[in-house]
Amino acid sequence: MILGLTIILILVLFLPFTVKIVEHNLEVFLFIMGIAAAIISQVLDGPLFMKSLLDPIHITLAVLIAGLLFKWLQVPLEKGILGMSKAMPFRLFLALVVIILGLISSVITAIIAAIVLVVVVSVLRLDRQSEIRLVILACFSIGLGAALTPIGEPLSTIAVSKLNADFFYLLRLIGPDVIPAVLAFGILAAILVKPKQDTDGLSASLNGESYGEILIRSLKVYLFVMALTLLGAGFEPFIEQYLLGLSPLILYWINMISAVLDNATLAAAEISPRMDAPTIKAILLGLLISGGMLIPGNIPNIIAAGKLNITSREWARFGVPVGLIAMVVYFIIILIFG
């Protein structure tokens, strides 16, 4: 079992960046890998298959409805966003987008925050590199900020439930670490993202999208989330047997696998009410930070990359270095302050 799961993990990590057909059909590839992992772990049964069918419904509906609203309200949305971007220095606007979406994602959920991000990015005339950088930095911010309350994302819901904690427990526990990170990602966006000179007229990325394209994108998101559910379940026995007894500082780095696996599943397997606060904090920060490194690592990544046609290679080229730097910074903070 271990050999088979190790091979699957290696394939999931490297094939999307090295094989074109995998990169262009990432959802199907991950689905096949998820089925394979579940079969190898002998967890593929009726309840799991039903769970994999039901889990993606909410996010798929959100993406579908948002796509239709964007199509119907394209012009007023663009005018409003461009108006706000012109009412203040553009770099300040970019910083505020990243910071505000990160902070309010714990209230409006990571899904809605990601959809708002897509709207903003779609109507700004940014060069390709700047667009990718803005999306990735904002997704790091949203992924971290959404974990501050149990309604923000599945990871925080599961963590609070397993710990039998109150609504504001995660805000108290990781808020002092997460909020500065959200601010830092906003500042990075202001520094690293360059505006195009021409900001008049409709953005090509929102222009002319058909109902068929909206439907296909929604179905791809459904398959993507279904694949992550199967992958997470397939790797759960491996995690329970080989990872749970490790030091939290080691788990912090091992949790980089949440860049390709569902971090909510990892949180469910790793977190226990018997753990002390510093241990829980180390586990959560490792999961949350690494979740922004690759597209499958978090729901906001999947939504934004799908809508804006960002490839796995484009995402990793910027997301991995940023994530690694953040991981090192927070590892030092954990070592010093606990």
C-alpha cells in the first residue's frame, strides 16, 4: 500500500508540470489518481463514493451562479471596479483587494472571496505575469484568512469541531500569526504587481463567455473537488499510520503535501483535542501556508485558476517560492515564540 500511495503522490506532484496532456486535463488526471489511491488503500466503497459525489455540489453551484451573474452584470461590475481602482493609487487598491478579501473570507467564506477575486482580476487590464502574481498572493491571503472562523473553509470547520472549541478559538490561536501574513501578502501585491497603462474598455477575459463555457468550467470544478475528496480518503490510512506520532515541527513541513491533498482531510486526521495549543498551531499553519503553493492545495486556487486559465506550471513558478519563504519565516517564528 505504501509503495503504491508514494508513487501516486510523486505522479500528482510532478506530472502536471512535465506532461502537457496532464496539464491540460488536470481534473481528469486527479480523478484517476484519486480512484487509484482509494482502491490501493481499500477505502473505495459506497459511502465514500456518495461523499465524493455530494461534496462538490455547493462549490459547483456557487461557481455556476457566479459565472452567470458575471455574464449578466459584466458592464456595471467592470465600471464599479475600475472606478474604485481609479479613486486611489493603483498599488494601494491592489494591496487593499488582497488584504480585505483575506480578512473577510472568514465571514463570507473562501469560495465567495475567490469569486470576488476573479471578478476584480478579470476587469483589470494587467499583464499576464502581474495577473498571476495578484491571483496567487490573494489566494494565499484568502486561504489563511478563511481559517479564522469555522464558517470560512472546511479546514477550520473540522478543526473547531474536533477540538470542541468555541467560534472564536481559531481567531485567538492563529489570528496573531495569520493577520500579519494577510497584510504582508497585500504589501507584496502592491510591490510585485504592475498595472497596464490602458484601463479603458471591457476586459477581454470577461468578454464573450458563452453559457456553454460557464457550464463546462463548473463541471471541471465539480470533478476537481470530487478528485480531491477521493485523494484525501485514499491517503488517510497512510497519514494515520505513519504521520500522527511525529513531532509537530516535523509535521509542519510534512504538511506541505496539502499543496496537492485536501487540507481539511489532513486536519481531520492530524488534530486531536489531546494536543496542546502550540502543537495545533504548528499543524494548522503548515497546512494553511502550503495550501497556496499549487492549484489543488485550496478551493480558492481551483476557482481562480479555472476561471483565469492559469496553468499548473504558471502557478508553481510563483506560488512555490512564495510559499517556501512563508514556511521558513513561520517556522522560525514557531521555534522562537512557540
